[in-house]
Amino acid sequence: MRDETPEQPAPLRSGYTTGSCATATSLAAARLLLAGVAGDVAEIVLPKGQHVPMPLVFCRLTDDGGAEAGTIKDAGDDPDVTHGAVVLARVRLRAQLGVRFFAGPGVGTVTRAGLTLAVGEPAINPVPRQMMTQHLTDLAAEHGYAGGFDVTIGVEGGEALALKTMNPRLGIVGGLSILGTTGIVRPFSCSAYIASIHQGIDVARANGYRHIAACTGNASEDAMRAHYALPDIALIEMGDFVGAVFKHLRRAPVERLSVCGGFGKLSKLASGHLDLHSSHSSIDLEQLAGWAAEQGADADLVQAVRASNTSQQALAIARDRGVPLGDIVCAHALSVARGIVPAEVKVEMFAIDRQGNIVGVAQ
């Protein structure tokens, strides 16, 4: 799981998904088999039509009569554990039409119900499969090839990297997932990250868990694990995407949702923001001061909150003066959540400080 994200904004750079990497490398390996061409770049077409040249670090024949190619995953500025890893494809020709997919070293296998892939399937998601199938089908037509392809996707070091992701709690064992819906990694818009949130909720429900805790990072997850003794499968790593949790529960409800995050993150939710990253929302100290005033804070305290350098400083000042700003923020955040989450879901809010201590609750 990643750490809590910082509150200061910064420019971000996009990258490419593991699905795009797998498409480029499988295309390059297949082209070597059909045309005898070992290029150093493979150009692919993304689902929305963009043409992208992807550099290769190798493209070569293998001893078993196939070919393999690899590329280095560039995730841009996204907090993606696969950034810098080599994604590779090994391709063999076969007489039967179609494309069969296999998990190579570093790519996981599905072992638990609730995902879009069946138990026993390699963890290569539907859109990457479609991308590879389309590119290989077009290549076969270009060269008059009437057979099919066996495609094995691997990620160097992927088994160790997967331990830093949600895959173990989703029941994906042995490595990473090959992901992507657009082919592009857009930092902190993260369609793949949001998909993993949805998958986490679906897997928890499919395995009988009706109480889940959505957490913004390591500290908040530790707080919920200690507070409720929830198993990992019921802990949903939502990062900054609390809106993705709320909206998914409309079609996949649970009985109880606990939301836990840093006080600053929760204050953004309390102000109505559903994306808590600093590039999309900011902490409103004026709003915090106003809420403190509504709860009886005197003029000096209201001004001190308003003039604070950070949300944590505002929290500490209010707490020292006996004003439960953590509870106040959680109450407003709970009101926002109840306007989105189905009424049958019991929702509660927990705010933590920098040390991971619970400093606010609303139920």
C-alpha cells in the first residue's frame, strides 16, 4: 500500500499502462516470427485511437521456436510499483485461430471469485487482452498468416512487486496484474487504480464480507485494522478516490462502510470534494474556522484556526482549547457521504493525525 499523499500541488507527467507494454511487446515478438524483423520500437494504437511508439529493450528469437520482446514500463508520475520494470511477452505460433494468454514469471493468477476474470485465469485484464488480440489479428492479416498465437506475459521482479499492491488480498497470486482501459496512465486520475478499488469491494462482497473499511493510505489502514480487527480482504485501499468508493456502492452495496483518512483529507471530503488529491482539491482553513465557530469557539480560536499553516496545526490548536474539530469534520464528511451512498449502507467516518491516532469519529 502507498503512503498518504502530500497536500502540496505539483505538475504531473502521464505514462503508459502495463496493458500497453504487453501489447507492444507481443506485437514485436509476433512480427519477428512472421516477418523476420527485430525492431527497437513497436508502434501500437491505443483504445481511443492514439498511435504510440514504444521503445524495446530486446526483441529476439527463443530456443523453443518462439520469440520474445521487452519494454521498460514508464508510469510517468503515477505512484505505480511497476514503473521502471521490464514487461515482456513471449509469443509462439499455433495452428488454431485465436489468441491464448498465459501468465509468465511476475504475472499473477486469479484464485478468488469476484473479479472480471474467472478463477484460474492469468491476471491479464479484458482491455489489454482485446488490445493484444486486435494487434495480432491485424498483423496476421497483413502477412497472410492463417494460424493463431500463444502469448505469455511476464514482468521482471513482478512477484515481489505484487506484494506492494492489492493483488494478494484480491486473491491474485504469483505476481502483478496486466491492467489498463485507455492505455495511458494519467497520474492520480488513475482509471486502473479506481478499477482496483471496485475490484476490492467486489471481492470482499463475493467472499461474504459485509463490513469494509475504505482507507487513504498506510496509517489509516493500520488504524482500522487495530480498531476493528478487519482482515486484509475487507480493507479497501482507496487512496484519494473516496468518490469511487461511494459511487460503486450504489450498485454493489455492503452493510457497513468505515471511511478512514488523515484529518486534512477528511476535511476536503467534508467540504464536498470526492477526489482528495492536492491537484484536485485543497484544505479550506476558512471553512474549518467557520465550523469551529459554529461549535462555540471564541474569536481568538477562530482566528488561530484561520491563520494556521496546516490542517494538523488547526486540529491541534482546536483540541488544546477543547473544541473537537476532528469530530466536527467527520460529521460534515458523513453528511456528504450519506448524500451519495445508498441508505441501506451504514456509513461512519474516522479521522487520524500524523501519528495514526484517531482524532475524530462520526457514526
